[in-house]
Amino acid sequence: MSDAVLSRNYSIILKSFLSYLPSRILVILNALFIVPIFAYFLNSQEMSIFQISIGILNFLCTISTDWVAKSVLRFYEKYKYSGELDNFFSSIMLLEIITYGFIFILYFMFRNFAAEKFSVPQNIFFMVLILVIPCGIRQMFYQLLRIQRKTFLYTVSIIIYQIALLLLFFAFSPFLNRVTSLLTAMTFGICLIDFVILFKLKLNEKLNLKFDKSILKNIIIYAIPLVLTNVCIWIILHFGKFVFQFNNDFANTALVGVAWYFVTSALAPLFSLLLFAVFPVVVKKFEKNYKIKDFMSSVLNSFIILFLPFVCVFLFYSFDIAKIVFKTEYTNLGMLFPFCAVTIFIHEFMKLMNTKYHLKNKTYIETIISLAVALICITLNIFLIKYYGILGFGISMFSSILVLLFLNSLTKFRKMNYLSSKKLLKCLLTTGLVAAISYLLLYLLFFKFNNNILAVLKIILFLVLYYSIIINFRKHIFV
């Protein structure tokens, strides 16, 4: 790759990344501030019910609204070029309505089961069901914001939601129990930003109450395997919580739930930002028949270089973080943070790597692989949690995501020169070495001292030292 092409690729990636960065920093601050507040006010049983509720919400969104919203992102450019956006959005709207009806049917079928087996009261389950609607609308609007590159509006919506969530939680708490207050605050907060985005988007498409058969066919072929894949991913990431809750082990449900919730809130908004920013660019390049191997290799190298040190923070300073941020009953979070951080890193990396399935409309291959790994994950969780508790949960999740990465990396398409594996491996080894050197230098400097203030300082110095080395040796790393 020529220096000019390399520079242009990284310039496009960095520009897209930085345009969304302010909003994601706000989400990360949410994790560092709001999640510990909820952990402080909710007891173990309340926290376990909340975490199971969020797990159910994620599942319902996965099988109902997420795939419809992602279809907007995937096919918007295609139908814009062909002048069929009115028919496209009409089909999307009708699909949303059908999926909402489907999840209401599921609610009436499984509400008693959820209450009996997972200790989720039926009123809480119903609130989760209602919450799916504004969440689905928000997901749709966020895809449109990505397409139209309205980064400022995206950032403002995050600010509004975070402020509303906290204020409404404290407003409802004197009148409702804490779990109900939190879910009610989430519902009102998301509805508020949905109205703000709808008002600002000024959509002009003319909708009608009928499907376009060819459009519907394209969406179904693309999205149905995607639903099954995401269900399998949900199993890998969340099944362990339900094992603990099924056994009425509320303390460990709360522990693994808070660990995942905290680390996900701290890292996933940052890690997913690269895909969030560059996916529309990749789709546009692909639809215009540009060669994308060099660009995608640069994207994945950027992911490793930018985000590996944040994983290392949770690897090297996990117990320090748990001690600083949470009350004493959550001390064992330090045992779970490394598993969660590495899993999130691999999961978000795979989303970028697996863009190939979306571009080729062969998402069924990803589905087959994910289904096999999900079965492995279920088996591991059932047996390892029984004997090793929360450590068994961590091992099951990490092992499953590692197998998933390996199997997906083996999949290649003829006539699609997509990635340079050698460059990725070189980048991973180089940045890993830089992270290890940075940690060892700081360890040798501060190993005699141990307090909370110094722990925060070490984390900051680690990040500064890592990026300083990367910048100074960038010609050997950015390849």
C-alpha cells in the first residue's frame, strides 16, 4: 500500500471516529458515575432483577427491532440510488409494527415462566415489554443519524437521556420501588429523546401501508440470519446471569450483571464507535465497487491500536477499579472485569471483521458458526458455574467468544480480497508489547506504593505512556 493511500485511509477513519467521540465520552462518564450510583441504591436482589430485566430487554430488541434498524443502515444507500426510499421506509415501518405484535404474543406466553423461574415480577416484565417500543424507535433514528452524519444531534440526545435518567429515577423513587423507578425513568428518558430526534430529522418520505415484495425479500434474506446470529451472541454474553438467577443465587446474578453492565458501559461505546462511524463509508465504497481490502485492514489496525490499552486497564488494574468505584460487597468485581473487557474487545472487533457477511448478503454463514458456539457456551456455563461460580461464568464467556473469533476468521469469500491477516497479527503483537512495556515500567516505579489516588494516577500514566510510544513509533505500527 502506498504512503498516500495509507494516509488517506487513516485520515477518513480518524475523521469519522472523532466526529462521534464527544458523545461516546459522555456515555463512558455515565458508566463511571451512574452505574455505581445504581449499585449503591439497589440491594443485591433488586440489582439481580434489574440485570435480568435488562437481559430480557436486550433479547426482545434483538429478535424484534434491532434487525429492522440495521436493515435501514445496510440498504439506505441502495434504495436512495434507485429512487425507492418511499417504498423502502414503508416496508420498514410495517415490519416494525409486525415485530411489536410478535413480542406482545411472546409476553403473554412467557410472563408466568419469567416470574416463576427468574423471579421477575409480571409488572416488571410488562414494563420491559413497553420499553422495547421506544428503544426500537431510537435505534431506527440513530441509524438515520449515522447515515446523515448528524453527529451533533446524536451527542445532544445522549446528554438529554443521561440527565433525564438520573433526575427521573430520583423523582420516581419516593413513590415506586427502586427497580420500577429505574425502568420507568429509562422509558420516559428514551421517549423524550425519540421526540427530540423526530422533530429535528424532518423526514420527508411518503409512507404507505403496503410491502414492496422485492424490498421485503432483500431485507428478509439479509436480516433473518442476523436475528439468529444476534440471539446466539446474546446467549454467549448473557446466559450465565440467567443460570445464577434460575438457582436463586441473587448475589452472584447482581455481581456478574454489574460487572458486565459497568465494563460494557465503559468500553463498548468507545469500541463500537469505529464500526458506528465507518460502516456507512464501507457500504458506500462497496456499492460503488471500490476495492476495500486496504481500507478494512486500516480500520481493524486502528481498532487494535486505539482500544487495546483500555482492555489492558481492566486487565492490569481490575481490583483497583472495583475498590475505587464500588462499595465493599462488590469487591469480587475485580475477578470478572478482565473476562468482560477482553470479551467486549473481541466482540466489537468481530463486528468489524464480519462486515464481509453483510456486504455479500451471506449472513447465514455467521449464523451457522454462532449457533455452534452458542451451544458450546450453554454447556460450559451449566457445568462451570456449578463448580466454579462467577469464575466459571468468566471462563465460559471468554472461551466461547475466542472460539467464535477463530471460526469467523477462517471464513473467506472467493473474489473478495478483504483483509491482510499478516498486518493485523503484526499490529496486535506490536501494540501488545507496547502495553506490556508501559505496565512494567509503571509497576517498577510504583510497586512500593498502594492507595486509591495512586491507582487512578497509574491508570492515567499507563494510557499516556502507551499512546506516547505509539505516536513516536507510528511508522512501524500503522501499516
